[in-house]
Amino acid sequence: MIARKDISLKKLQLNPQNLIFSIVMGVIALIINFYPIPFFANVQFVLGNTLTVIVAILCGPWYALATSLLASTSLMLTWDTYHVFFIFGLEALFLGFCRRKDIYALYGNIIFWLVIGMPIFYLMVKLFLAMPTEHLSFVTIKQAINSLIYTSIASLLVLMIPKLWMFETKIKDKQRRSLSKQMTYFVTLMITLSLLFSTLYFNYISLDKQQSLITKNQQETVFHLSNAGEQYIDNHQKVIENAARYFSIANESPQELQALLSNLHKSYPGFISMLVTDSQSKIIATSPASRLNNAKNKNIIVKDRDYFIEAFYNQRVFVSSVFLGRGFGTDPIIAISAPYYSKQNTTQPLGIIEASLDLKYFSAIDSDFSQQRNQSLILTDETNNIIYASDTLNLNVMSPFKYSIHNGLYLTKLPLMNITDTGSRIPEYIYAQKQLKNGWKVYIIEPFSPLLQLAEQQMQTSFLMLLGALFVSFFISNRISQLLTIPLEIVANQFGHLSQHDLNSQTLDDSYPKEVYSLYQRLLTSKQQLITQQFKLEETVVDRTQELEKANKKLKELVDKDPLTKLFNRRFAELKFHDVREFCLRNEQAITVAILDLDFFKTVNDSYGHLAGDECLRQVSAQLSQHFKRDIDILARYGGEEFILILPMSNALHIEHHLNEFRVKLSQMTINTPDGTKTFDITASIGAITANANFDTKLDKWIKIADDNLYQAKAQGRNRTIVTIINPEVES
């Protein structure tokens, strides 16, 4: 059981060089992942994970996991989700274990994402992230392609950079790989990277052109709609201005004004209604005339209306903001009004002419554009209230236009906005806007999802084509590598079985490559040289074996010593006790076993640092060696700040005094910190047992009593010695 436990612990031991390498690579990956490469919308490619794959290839799963956790930290901060730790950590472990099984990283990565990664990533995004269902497959495939990119780059870097390929502590292959497999893998890597980058480049160009086309179409639409809207308002404003001038010249009676107004309205059906007032703001003519005739109160006064106040008192042509009509309907209207005068007095208006502009004109031009393109129209006034909105948007007229603009969340060349769900991180519409001269704004919007679906279709098609091309390239490269390596196998097989008589015979015909034939000739020449060299090597091996035996002997001596204190270690003391006991038993001598523990040693570490603690242990050890200097005394570091003393041939009458002498010397000793800036002192508590060698065969029994005495010394205030002397006669 103990042996199995030791083996398992050895497997879990971390190599310091690999650990430092994985942490350094993780920090570099963390920095790189702070700057992902934007592709389209919320799709970004990360390259920092390349270093995680390199660590998995060279060092194995657990080091790769450490690198992955560091690399994923920046992705967690950028993407605001902790799930990256799980999916990328799992990928790192999988690739690390694949490396242990001699599976190439690219093959392992393809297996991981097809079997494990894509299903788990899809479920994680669906369950924990607020993302529409139609986006899930797009994001999942993107991540799989991203992983193929950084895995391919990592594999090529390992193959092409000598320091990585010759990494000293990298994982060794269980079986030597054949040249055919290595060539196949290298060619597959090159083809994979070429396909990946070319596919992504063409997809990017296609999406970029699509975005430019959408931008151009929207800009053209908003330009034409803005011009049409401005012309519509300007033309009808001029109509009212000209009508007011004509009324000023004609000076017609109310009945004649009614006829003129009706004819004017027929000529310009863009007005919902028209009216004329006198100087008292009483309506004297309307069109349609039926509205005034059907009104219960014939004396309608409009002196509180802005269009009367601005036109009559300020004597200017007035174009109102959009408002709901009163008296002649409740439709949203725009009032255009102007004063008219008498011939005799051009400074005091006789009244005003006003017309309510029909906003359904925008519905007509919106219908024309929406039939040609998947676009919607929103028109707002200078106070951001909706004047008109396409029916598909379900927006209420005369309500505030509420929307949110996406700034940088989805990386596109297009301006994006949300109308339905302004708090969502996923954009709903692509938009273009233009402000009219009167402060109104025209918005042309179209859904963002069709463009995202196009990108998704391209990504899915690319992924399927990539997988197919990978399988085809694998088989083709495998076949080519076999054709190239078959001649080498012939040389190896035939040369291995050649006798001395066959050395001069040719085994390759002219159809094989020149390089292979040249290699064959060199092998023939080198065989005799190798035989000669073999004898020299055998002599060298004998010399090296003798040197190795000497080195092993020296190493054995080092195994028994504690590297810090240069005293024996606990293992040596336990093994040596048997010999000491046998020696004292033969000579009927007593043995003293003492446990020495430094008082308040943790305070030394906390106050002066661990380096000062190490220096303290070294000086205490030196003092022990000076005080207990018999060759037969065994001084060992028992663990931490504890020491064990095995003192054979002890005098029971003087041993306590001898131990106290050391304790006093130690308390009087001044210890300097390694930098020499501070000094401190130290005391020790000692528990000991002195008994004849036949007291007990096991060291544990001696240590138990000494340890109990040490505990009492600590309890009584420390810096003291307590010794138990076992008298055989009393024991009996």
C-alpha cells in the first residue's frame, strides 16, 4: 500500500520548469486574448489559446489547464461570462491527454469539438447567455473554426521553432512515429491553415461587400425620402403663401373665399382640410365645406391655436409641429398658415389661411420603397415624437421615439439600433438617418438578422467544406507520404539483412529517387566505420560505468543528509538507530534520545522572513554539531524546526546537564538576518529519555516518551529541558 501511494504521488509531482513555462505562456495568452480579432457582428477570433495548445503538446494536461485558466481570464472579462473557464479548460485537458496517447493535437481538437466541445458550447450559450436561438449555431461553428485555427498555428510553431521542438522536459512519444505519419500530419496542417484563412478571408470580403451595399442602399433611400419630404412640405408651404397673397389682392367676400378655397383644395389634395378666418379668429370658410356645415356650433373660434397666433399676430408664414387635430378631425396633422391683408392696409391682417397637411404622403412613398427593399421608415419631429412609422414596426404615432444605439458590442461597419427591446445586447435593425431643414429626422431601418443569417450560412457552408477538405487532404497526403517513404523502408529492411558478401550488390533500381539511392550508398560506406567505432564505444562504456558507480556512491551520501542544515535526515536517523542500539546492547550502555524544538519559530518566519528562518536553522545546526561532537552521536533534522539527537553511551547522571548546557548556549547566541540589517535570538525546548539499550527495540517508543517530555517543557513555559531516566530495576 505504501509503495503504491508513493508511485501515485510521484505522478502528481509538478516539474518546476514546466510549471514556470506554463505560467509564463498563460500570462502572454492572457494579454493576447485581451485583443481578439474582429470578424463580423459579435464574432471574434482569439489567438491567445494558441499558447495553451503549445503547453498541452509539450507539457501535458495539467500544465495546459493552468495556462488555459490564465488565458481565459481575459476572455471572461471581455465576454462577461465565467463559462469560458469550463469549455477552454476542458479543451486543454483533452488535448493534453491526447498528447499522452500520442494523438496529434489537430486530430484531437477535431475529435473534441465534433464530439464534446460543440454540443457543450451550444448548451452553455443557450442556457446561460442571452442569445437568440438563430444565433447559436453560428457562434458555435465560429468557435470550432477558431479552435482549428489556433490549434493548427500551435502545431506548426512547435514543428518550426527548434526551441519548442527540442524542449527539454516535453512529453516523450510512447512509440516513435513513422516518417509517413509525420509527413501526413505536416501536410494536413498546411492544407488546414490555408483553407481556414482563405475561407475566412473570402467570407469576410463577401460580408464586407454586403455591408457596403446595405449602407449605400440605405443612404440613397434616406436621401431620396428626405428630399421628397422637404419638397412636399416646401411646395405646400408655397401654396399657402401664394393663396394668402391672392386673397390679399382679391378682397373677396366670405362666400367667394369659400369657393376659392374649395377649388384650391381640389388642386392640392395633399391637405386634409383648409380654413380661412377673419380678424377675430372666427372660421369663415373651410374645405371640405361639409365639416363647417355639419358642425353644431357654426361660430368656431381658433384664437388659441398656434397657427392663428403665429400667422396673425407675428404676421409670418408658420409651419407647426405635428399635433392632433381638433374640431375638424383628430388625425395627426401639420398646420401651415399665413396672414392675408386688405388692399388698403397691408400692415394689419384681415385673417389667416390655414391648411392641415396630410402625413399619409409618407405612407405612399414608404410603400414604394418597401416593395423594392426590405426597409422601413420612421419620421420624427424636432421633439423626437413619431410623425410616421411603417406598419410593420407597430409604433404609435405622436409617441416618443425610444431606441438604443449599439456602440461596439457588435463589430460591423453598419450603424445598429434597437427599438423593440432597447435593453438587449443583440441589435435588431441597421439604420441610416438624415435631418431635414425643419428639424425633423428620417430613419431608414432594416432588420439585422438577415445579414447575420447570411453570415451563418456562409460559416456553416465553410465549416462543412473544411471538414470534407480535411478528410480528403488527409488521405491524399497520407498516400503521397507513403510513396515517398516506401523506398526508405526498402533500404532499411534490405540493409538490415545484408551480409558482408552482399554489401557490393545494388538493391535499388533507377526508378527510385536520387536522394534515396545516395543515402543507400552512404549507408554501405558507413557500416564498416560503425563496426570499427563499436569497439571504441565498448571501451568508453566500461570507463563511463566505473565513473557512474563512483557518482552513485557519492549520491548515496547526499541522500542521507538534509540539504539545508547539512545534518542527517530523519530517514538516516531511523535506519541508524538499530545499529546504535546493537552496539550499546553489547556493551551494556545507556542511550539518550532527545527531541529539540525551537520556540516560537513561526514568529521568526513571520517577522523576519523565511530566509531568516532558514539561516536560523543553519546556525542552530552548526551549534549542535559543535556541542555534540562525538563521532558516535547522531544529530538529525526531524522535520521543520525539530531535531532528534541519538546519543549512545550516555551517562544518566550528566545527560540533563549536558543538554541544558546546549540550551543555554543557544539562548545566548545572536542570529543575524541574511541581509545583516536585523538580529534576533532563539530558545529551544528539549524532551529526552535515557534508558538502557534493552528498553525497547523500536525507536517510536523512545520518541513517544521524549515527545511527551517536550510537550511538558512547552507547557511549563518553554526554554527548558525535561529528561526521563528509565531505571531497569524500577521498571522490573
